[in-house]
Amino acid sequence: MDEKSAGPHETAGSAGLPHWSESDARALLAAIVESSDDAIISKDLNGIVTSWNAGAERTFGYSAEEMVGKPIGIIIPEGRESEEASILARLRRGERVNHYDTVRRCKNGELISISLSVSPIRGADGRIVGASKIARDVTERKRLQEAQRVLSLEVNHRSKNLLAVVEAIVRQTVTHSSPQDFIRRISQRLRASPPIRTSWSTAAGAALNWARWCGRNWPISTGSSAPG
């Protein structure tokens, strides 16, 4: 592309790439911010919101008209006010805040988990004049992690119970069995043991509920038969 064939708002550089005018570059940046699924917010060093994109509207429920010119503290739940003061102090020192997990309050009062990144905004003279915040709703991810934690605890508890029962059965069976008859008798007793059947059914049921919670359809049996 040569300068004659370039568009009205751009000229061709030495590498054939367009040189955007400042106004067009700003318009492009604004379009990218507005179309982002993440909440992208800017504020001044007093914590007053200066911009609020469509992603922020979807995430927190407040429109730009409701938030621009208002303190960001509107979405900070009680007990977490000190977070904002700490973030502003770090920004004034020119520091970034990367992937900070916290909680914010939506317009309907719901508390959501978010991953927050904050960067300082500098003016033409290089001074820090505000901050740009990117917030991503991670509530669903946190719920999945908690469900996984609870399931792991349940399976671990059931496994310990199963081990204790099996050890007791093995000790009792080996005392009253010949070496040739031991395997047959231990297999029968394990299959017939109510604690083992119950523990397996409970653990399998927990795994099935986890699978359904994740939107999967796994062929896990919750019947009374223990594996074997």
C-alpha cells in the first residue's frame, strides 16, 4: 500500500502497516474496551469512576450512567473497604496489582468472586493520574473448586473407613482360614460386608453428583454392589 492508496485516516508505513491517526487509534481502543466480556473500569486516584464498559454493566448490574462520577466503593462489600485504600496506595507508587482474587457486590446485592488486575494510568507528563481495572467474574470457578474440595474430603474419609474395615476382616479371616481357603473366604466376606457396600455407594453417589454439577453424564453406579 502506498500513501496514495491508503485510506483517509491512515498512511502506509515502511513495513506496509497502517499508521493510525491519534483519533482513530483512540476510537479503536475504545471499541476494544467496550466489546470486552470482562469488566473494564477506570478511576481517578480518589477512587471516583471515570469509565465503565458494557462488561462492567453485565458483571455488576450498574449502568455507566449510574457509576461514572461515583465512588468505586459502591461495589465494595462491607469489611473489604481497606482493599481499595491499599490498591490506591500501590498505584500511587506506580505498582500493578495482578490477578487479585476478591469479592464485590452487585446492584442486586449478590456477592460475586472476581479476579482483579489494576494498572496505573499516566498522563502526558508521566504522572500517575488514575487506574485501569479489569475484573473477571470467577464465581462459577470458585464453586467448582469448593465442590471438588468437599468431594475429595468425602472420598478420603470413606477410603479410610474402608481400609479399617478391610484390615479387620483380613485379620479375622486369616486367623480362621487355611492358606488355600483364604482368598475365597476373604472375597466372600468383603462382598457381603455392609460397611463396605454402604461406603462404596456413598462415595459413588458423591462422584455422580459432582459429575452432574459439572454438566457431565458419567456412567457411575450408585448401587449397593461394591467393586470387585
